[in-house]
Amino acid sequence: MKARFTGHDTFPLRYGWLYKAVDFISNGGKLLTSNEENTRDAIVKLGVGKNMINAIKYWGESTSVVVTESKNNSATQAISHNGMYLFGASHSVGKDPYLENIGSIWLIHFWLNFNADQLTAYRYFFNFSNFQHFEKVGLLDALLEDASSLTTDSTSNEKTIKKDLDCFFNTYCKKRKSKVAKVGEKITEEHFSSPLVELNLVQDVGGGFYKSDLSVRDSLPIEVFIYALIEYVKFETLESQANSLDFDSIQTKPYSPGRIFRLSESGLGQLLDEAQKVSNSDITWIDSLGLRQIQIDRKLLDDPIRYLDAYFHGVKNNV
């Protein structure tokens, strides 16, 4: 993997940023601060400073909502399929552009961490770290030690990685003393936490200590779990074309749903039971005599979006 411990300018993901990125680019804008004209245009239309433009670009790319390609000393930006699906583009309406549903936030979390190309502090934590109760300094030491073996970039220094780690905590942890607007003060994005805080995956317990237990994730919609499971099976069986994986792989291997969603053994088992019912046994699993195997009908691998469609159709009808 390549190291990517910079790019956000220490700004955590904020509500509205991904929608802003998609809307701005789909209307002809460019989140490219290397060009003075593009920078001025973005500052005026988005109402933020240059550093925040860099951060919006970073989070758009990191969640696979925005795609930036460089060729012949020029860069182009486009909205990905993920971005168009959730946020819409031009005149098309996205499924949940304002992230009003908890399933959308779980989906953003999955997209953010289901990436084997670039290593960040949050991808390290959710895919490679086994910490559940820990100090910030302990996680930093582990990341510094493992980064050299996980990445092709040996230039990342401790200061850079520490800033990325701080950004990870600010993105996923509820602030112990949240910023409160004073009477008459204009409400800005500074007063809102990251949407990923709502998932409660990492908690600040004070004194430089954190916890992130493996758990049953009651707020994780089964349809989002099935979508993530299918994407992981596609990734893991790309060469073998197999249609089965063992339980431990789905719980503990990097980029698996068990890892990314921080699922306990019982939590994963419950979701697999439910997935079997929801998929009409296109997803099955056995737990017999120590053999725990999950099988997926390969026809599902061609259309994982159908389960996200079912989720958003359901929440729309329940409004």
C-alpha cells in the first residue's frame, strides 16, 4: 500500500462535506487548490478557506465518492458510482444526500475503510489493529512500527502520523466537551461533530485512553451488512472464484465486515443468521463440529446494490 497520512489538513470529516463535493464537481467545479482560478472559484462557491477545500477533496476521495486522476501534468475530477448513488449528481437525486439515515453513515464508514491501496490511521485501526482498550500513545507506537511493513513509503515521520491519528480520533470520537454556540453566534460547521461519531465505534474515556469493543451492532442495517459482505467476498475470491469463506476470515481478516464493523463473534453470527433469511438462503452458513463456513450464491456478486436499494426503499416507506 501507499501511505496517505496527509491531505486532510487535520480537519475531520464533517456533515455536508461529501454532498458539497459531489454537488460542486457535478456542476463543473474543481476541488484543486494547485490552480489559482479553481481555488478562488471553490472558496467563493463553497464558502470555505483553502485548507478546508483540501480537506473536502481528501474526504471525497477517501470515501470513494470523488475520483481524481492526474495525467500529463493536469488533473480531472469526477463523481464515482458511489457518489452518484448516495448523493446524486447534476439533476439526478441521490438515495440520501444529507445522511439522514444511520445506514448511510455505516455505508460511508465501510467505503472509507474498504481500501487496500492506501494506508491511513483509521484504515490501520479498523483493518490491522487488535486494540480494544488502549492509550493513544500505544496505538501511535503500533502504527509507527507497522507502517514500514504495510506501506511502500518509508518517508512518513512520527509527527505526520500523529496528526493523522488525531484526525482519526476527531472523526470517530464524540468530543468530551463539544463546542456550543453562544447566544447570537452564527452556527457554523465547527459546531457539528463528524457523522461517523454516531456509529459509536470508538469512545474517548478520558486521560488519553480510548475503547473500541467488539460488539453486536444493533444500528447496522442487515442490508448494509450484506452489501459489505458481498463486496468483501468479491475482493477475497477474485482469483479463486470460490463462493465460500470461513467464519474467521469474515470476522478477522483485513477489509472484512467483522473487522471494519468491529463485530463480536456473536454479533457476526446474528447478522449471518439474518442475512440467510433476508437473502432467501442465497447466503448460507453452517456452524457444525467446529466447521463454520459461509457460502454465497455467486449471482449476488454481480448486484450487491440490490440490498442497498432495498434498505433505502424501506426507510423511505417508513417515514
